[in-house]
Amino acid sequence: METKHEMQQIGRVDRIGSKWKRDLVDACAAGVAPDKVPRVVIRSVIFQILYQRWDDLRVLLRGVVISPSLVENAALSQETVDTING
């Protein structure tokens, strides 16, 4: 049984006129074997993006100017970051 998140992902693909839907209709009309029809592939959320979004949320909610993910990608010392965020 699919989770709510998986059902939402499938719903995004299973729209009227979507490429997947057209491919499925074409495959069925052509008599394609059931194991060969187009499938919806579900990919899990990449946690790195999720962590970055949490950092961005901290910037908005707590007034953090330079988020931890930005520190990793910038050539700034921790002292400079602390001063700016302070």
C-alpha cells in the first residue's frame, strides 16, 4: 500500500493529458504486455535538499543571516559568521 506522499507523487503524474497517461493509452491500444506498460517511478526526497530548506526556514523564523548550509559553501570563518549573525 502506498503512503500519502507516494499517492501525491502518483497524482502529480496521473493527470488528464499527461505524458504518462498518453503513453499508457497508446501502450494499451497497441496490446503491449502488462509487464511492459509505462510505470510511474517514485523517487524519495533527497535529504540534502530537505536540510537546506530547514536552514532557509531558520533564516526566516530566527533571523539567522548566514545559514549553516551557506557556511559550508562559503569561504567565511566561523568568527565572521558569528559576528554577522549576532
